Amino acid sequence: MKTNIGEIQKYLKDVGLDGWLMADFHGRNEIAMETLGLTAHLTRRMFYYIPASGEPTGLVHKVERDKFDNLPGKITAYSSYRVLETELASMIGGSKKIAMEYSQQGRLPYIGLVDAGTIELIRALGVEIVSSADIVAHFQARLTDDQIALHRRAAKHMLDIKTAAFDQIAAAVGNGRSINEFDVVSFILDQFDKQNMETDFSPICAVDANAGNPHYEPTAEKSATITKGQLVLIDLWAKLKEPAGTFADISWMAFTGTRDEIPERSVELFDVIARARDGAVKFINENIGSRPVYGSEVDDACRNVIAEAGYGENFVHRTGHSITTSVHGTGPNIDNLETEDRRELKPGHLFSIEPGIYFPDCGLRTEIDVLIVEGGCEVTTLPLQKEIASLL
């Protein structure tokens, strides 16, 4: 098991919960799999209960009993659903309020991994269910010192690779050689390989109208040629190929021309998103030492700057996402748009801040990574981009 039972039990007592019940079917509950350190292929229902006091208990199918030998506590095997329901009632008997991977009204779907029928089954036993979101954020999403060190190394590589990619564009466009978005993506992936890094999906290189699609993906078959006088967005994320490797994730903007040739509209839009980005960091630093700060509040602080500038409808995604050994981690997201993330930001939480403004003919985004430290936060992907980079 990856997390210390004693530490979980202390946490449960501190927040007034009787226990944490992890339920899974077919390995769908990734939080339970990660917490319990389960890697085997599972095909039957499984329950594991950590009470605030006493010994943990598990309930697993007889055909998969051996998959759970490494878990602490008493493990009971069942075959029929009738026995499962009887044993489940016994397992959590006496508990009044427990946590599960459940999201009230679906507001935080990253945590809502237990099906509605199972929630109904537990509630029928007279138990109040609350979300395990804060437990998960506390135990799964706070980085260790080793993970932070590996993130810093990844961040340095990301910034160097970003600069090299823009240099490739500048050399090609400046010398009249053909280069397209997919060429740049291929170059970045090659640089990842040279730095012993890996990613889950290909990075983004998008020009003009393509940058107006936040999740645009150039391919060998569909890729725009990069020419003079264009806005170029590069978004790249990767981690070192080490067991504790932790992602870095950045986005930068450039223009294939001189500084004086950058359109005034683009300069204005970048100024708005940069002020929004910096306003979010300022909000964290001004508040986190004196009171709890939630991801949703930071999203509001960022989004309000863009809305006040008249572009609120053009900022169509959350401000940021949790970052761990996965580029989209299980910790607090900076979000009060797509979801309502009311999880507290705590030391060790890492996340992106990436405001953007999108139109049919163009899109601009700036993205940094932010680490919560004691009494404030640290931008780990310095230097900040303060203006659109001119490539010629």
C-alpha cells in the first residue's frame, strides 16, 4: 500500500469522519488503485475500508483473493452479491459518516468515480457519504521533495526546448525554408527523447486560427505551414523517465516577424492574459498564509481580469489543472468554470495557471506552473513571458 494507514486514520479523526471506503469495479477507480498500490488486472467488485480507528478491512471476490495479499487488515472473500451486501453491511457497521470517491451533484467529476448504484447501496445502510476529494488531495497530490526536484529539472528542459523550437521556426521562416506545425511538434518530441523525457500526448504548435482551438492537434496529414506574419502558440508538457518523474507544462506565444510588426490587437490580448496570470499568483501570495485558499477562488481571481477587459466569453476553459506524476493530477484544479473545485491548496500542491483568449481567427495563451510552499507560492517555470516573442 502506497499510503500509511496510520496517517490516513489521523486525518480521518481530525476531520470528523468515521472512515474512508474505497469501492472499485474493473479497476475504474484510479484513486483506489493508486492509494492501495494495486496493479493487477481486476474484473470483480472490490471494497476496502479504512476506519478512523481499528483495523482496515477488505471485501474481494474469491477468484481474485490473491491480488490483495499485500494489503493490511482482514480481507474477506465473497462469491455472490448477497454475501457481498451482507459482508459490506458488517464491514461498515456502526459508521455514520464516511468518505467515498463521490462528487455531490457531479461538481467534481475527477473524484466521482463510484457509480450511483453503489452509492445507493451504501446509503441504504444508513451511512452519510461525503466526497473523498480532500483526502485524495492531501495524500495523493502533494509532491515529495524528490518529485519537486524532478519537476524543476523537467521545467528547465521545457523552457530550453521551447526556445529551441522557436529558434527552428525563426531559422526556417527567416531563410525561406518550408516548416509546418507538425515539423515543430516532431522537433519537440525528438528533444524530449534526447533529454530522457516522456509525455502522454503530443505537444501543440498552432498558428493563427488553429490557436483559437485550445486543444488543437496538428498531424502529418493536417498541419498548417508557418510563414511570416503569424502568431504561433507552443504548448508542451513532459516529465523525466524516472519513477518519481513529475510533469512540467508551459505555453508560450511568438510572432513570425519583428516586434514592431506584431499586431496591436495581439499585443493588447497578450497583456490581458499576462495580467490575469500574474493576478492569480498575487491572489495566492496575499491570502494563503492567513486563510484557506481554494482552487475555485484562484480561477475567479484570474478570470475576473479577463472578464473586466471584455473577453470573459472568450476564456472558455478552467484556469489550471493539478500536476503530479500525471500531467493532469488528482489534486486541486484552478477551476470555477467547468467544475467547482473547493479543495484547499496546501504546501506540495503543483498546478498550472494558463489563461487564454480565443477567437475564430486566433488564440493566445500563457501558461506557468505554480507550487504551493509555506506561506505562499512559487512559480517554477521562470522566466515569465511578459510579451509576445518576436522571431525575426
